[in-house]
Amino acid sequence: MKKKLTAISVIAALSLLTGCGAFNNNSGTADVSSEKSADTTAAEDTKDCCEDKAKDCCEDEPADCCGDSAEAVIGQPEKTDINIGYLNSTAHLLAFVAAEEGYFKEEGLKVTLTQFSSAAELVNGLESDKLDAAFIGSVPTLTFQSQGHDVSIFGGAMTNGHGYVIKSEFTDKDEAGVEILKGRNVASVKNSVQDAELQILLKDAGIEIGEGKDKVNIVYFDSQKDAYAALMNKSIDAASAYSPYTSLAKSQGYKVVYYCAHEEALKNQPCCRQVAKTSAIKDNPNTYTALERAFIKAYHFTQTDHEKTVKDVKKYIDIEEEFIDTEVYGGFSVSSPDPDKKGTLTLKDTIIELGYTDDYDIEPYYNTDIYKAALESIIAEGSDDIYDSLKEHFDDYE
């Protein structure tokens, strides 16, 4: 029988995250103390020297500061003051880099980033027009859409990045596989990417969910933070983990059960998506194209300057830089703006089969035109191997 335990006190050093896949039906408010405006970052000091395209003036400015703005390429943004919500995870680094490196401002946008505690809060923010865009886990996004929430996916954020960790008394090696979870109590979060992936692997391995020495007993918590903290409880043996919880767990002596990136059944699993109110995208196409251009440029920056990317992320996710570096560049996840429609549709079919939600028509709620227009406009200005690889991936997975 599945249980739900009251979460114990959270380890102080680990009270930072709530999860890219977490789904919570309780409405809430933003953690306004985490609000950051792009204008309060280094981007604030960007000069207007590039009006005449003077080459020398850009030496100390954000990368590509003298490139064409979105307005010059795709038209003036209908709205320039933009509020973006995110969860406290390295998975959402595209927004952090775009802010710190001045790409939002370069595209004519004034962006404020605000950290929230759950996917439900983010959707509430979108529907109440307090947010213009949000980074939300793919599973809760699909669930919200199936329940009638009028929100659309228009880009990506991260692929893979999840797994489970277990107390070292049960294994002396990493990546022992889900078989090590037999007979164990495992903390997880319902309606999350982490939970869906575990259920997929258990099903493939022929392992039942429930109590017993040959089964895996899943104990559900309201958030990833609570699930991880439950490892301090003697009755909990293992817990779900996503970026950067896995690195934090290893530093505290826990062992990794599996990394989803290393499981064939979970290959290229879409984690977080860029989400906005459907009507907002239709009414403000230039604004969202400009926003997407900033995210695409941010991705390009992450591929060329690892050290500065880690420092940018640390301003929003306050953990050791080595953990950020491992999660971002260790091969366990990919933070890409590509909407990856094909992968998300596969995930949708999977969670319907698992009983997470009923089937529904996703087509009105999946917008790939914004990303396509943004990427094509950037490539038209001048491409390289990084932008070309994005184009190739989009053509294959749209």
C-alpha cells in the first residue's frame, strides 16, 4: 500500500530546491524574496554604443551585444516588460544565463525572474497574468493541460537530469539499478518526471510496486525537497533526485541508484518545458520570439563558456560551483531550448499508460512556430556549428 509521510525538517544546506518535475495541487504564492530583474545584473551596464555597430565598443559588453535585435529582425515586441517564473534548479539555467549575459536586454526585453515553489504556483501565475512565461516540468505540464488549463509549451529547458539515490548501507556502488530498490521504501513525488521514470523502469524490470521483499514501496511527498529530506528518516531507504540533488547526495555519502541519462528506456527524456498562457503567445508572437532568441543565445553561450555559465547559475542556485559544473556538464543532462515535440508526445503516451492522466488533444497546446522563427532569424544573421546543430535537432524532433 502506498503511503504518505509527514515530511521531516529539511537539511539547512538542502532547503534550496523544489523540483523541475514537482506537481502540487495546492495553490500558492511566489517566493518574492527570490525575485531578480535582469536590469539588476551585469546587463544593466550595457551601453548603447552599438547603435552605429562600432566594433571596438563591444569588447567589454555581453557576448554578441552588437548583433541585430529581435525588433530589427522579426518586428517590435508587443510587450517588453516580461515576468518569468522558475523553480530552484540548475535545469532552468537558460533564463539565468540570458539575464546575466544581457541577452534579454539585447532583444529589447526587460525581464524579471522570480523563483516559485511548485508547478501549480507557476501555472496559477500564468493564468492570473502575473507571469508571462515559466519553466515547468513536462509531466505536470501535460497533466495540467489534460485538466483543461489553457497553457502551451513553446520551448524546452532540460532533457534528462533525474535519478534516485539510496543509503550506502544497501549498496557500495553507484548505478546498481532499480533491482536494488526491492524491499525498500522509496520517497518520491507524485505526478513528477522522477516518479514516471521510476515506474517505467520498474515495469520494464518486472518489479511490482507495493510492500514486500520483492516489491518497491513508493512513499509520496509533496515536493522533491521533502522527499530528499525524508532520507533522514530511518523508515526511508531511497529517494528521487534531480539536478543538482544527485551531486549533493553523493557528497553526503549516498549512492546513485541510476541516472536517467544512462537508461536506454529513458533516453532523451524531456524534463522541463517553456510554458505560457496560450492566448498570450497568440497575442504577442514577436515578444515570445524575442524571448526565445535570448534563450537560444544563452544556450550558445553555455556551449562556449563553461566557467562563466557556472558562475551565472550560482547567482540563482546557491550551491557549490563544482556541483553545478557536474550537473550541467557531467553528461547527466542537456539544457536546450528545443521544444522537442516528438519526445514530449512519447512521454505523454507513457504517462497516460501509467494512469497519470486521460488522453487529450495536445496539438492546440504545443507551439513550435515560436522556436522555429527565433532560430531561423538567428541563423539568418550568421550561423555556426552550435546553431546548425540546433536546427538539425529541431528538424528531427519537431
